[in-house]
Amino acid sequence: MHSDTHTQRVLDLVGQKGLLRASDLEAIEAPRVVLTRLNAAGLLERVGRGLYRLPDAQVSEFESLGTVATKVPQAVFCLLSALQFHELTTQLPREVWIAMPRGSHPPRIDYPPVKMVQFTGEAYSAGVEQVERDGVRLRVYGVAKTVADCFKHRNKIGLDVALEALKDARSRNKATVDEIWRYAKVCRVANVMRPYLESIG
């Protein structure tokens, strides 16, 4: 097979998947040297060991959210993904975090990796914002709701992350203490959050 064909196949695949693992090349029978060549030519960007993607100009940070939103319309982006969306964290989550109603089955998606958390009742339905990005409608929890969610699920993401989110949301005026307090009650973490809210309030 001609190397141009390999190149095209690899670029098609990375366009489809968003992120390409070196092991993905076996499926299209392309030699790994193609990755090195494309990287050197600036057509692919190496983002980790054996992990490549199209250079920034061609990929939006919302693309992986868009992929999930299209395939799982009832998903609401939450926790680390919502923090990233609202620019309240320096962490880049390895997975896309989604909230689904209790009893939902984890979505079957090859890429991007998804972390599903089940929310019940108002904790699922309250505080959802709809945003359009790249022509796709995304459902994401607002800042105040996300901060409360972070405290509710602090055992999954770490209390330090929740505290950082709370401080950033307040210092950058992205949510009022009253708004955060309202969602603390919805998420039933008012008692947990009270001392932290009082210290910054």
C-alpha cells in the first residue's frame, strides 16, 4: 500500500476519533512510522506517550463534549467537565464527566472516555444550562450547581478540587454565595459547605 494512502487513512481516523493511540493503527494496517512522519510534518500533534491528535487549529476543546452530546442527548456535563467548561480548573480531565438520571446504563462510546455519575430528582434536573458550541447543543450544569456537585461528590474528585472551584467561582464573580447556597441545599450538602461558604462569604 502506498504511503500516501496510509497518511490519509491515519488522518481520517484521527479526525473521526479525536485522539489516536498508536495501537489504533493495527486496525487500518498502517505502520507506526507514519505517526512519527506526520508529527514531524506538523500534521499531527503528540499529546502523550503513543497519543496523537490533530493540531489545535483543527480541533475544538468542545469537540469531545459535542461527540458525547450528540450520542447521549440526556447527558448533562458535570463535575470536572463542567469546571473545565466554565474555566474554573487548571486540570484537564482525562474523561468526559456526565450526569445521567438514576437507573441509566453507561453509554457505549468508544471515544472520548466517559465517566458517568447518576444523579436523582432535582439534583439531576436543576441548574442545567443549554449552550450551543460548534452547532451542537450542550447541556452543562451552571457554575453554582457545579460547585455544589463537587462537594457532593468530593470522594470522587477530591475535596481540594471542590475547594478550588468554590474559591475561583467567588473570586471571579462567576456565582454568588446565595446561588451556591441554593444548590448546596438541592444537593443536600449545605452542612458540609457551610464552614467553607462562611469563610469566603
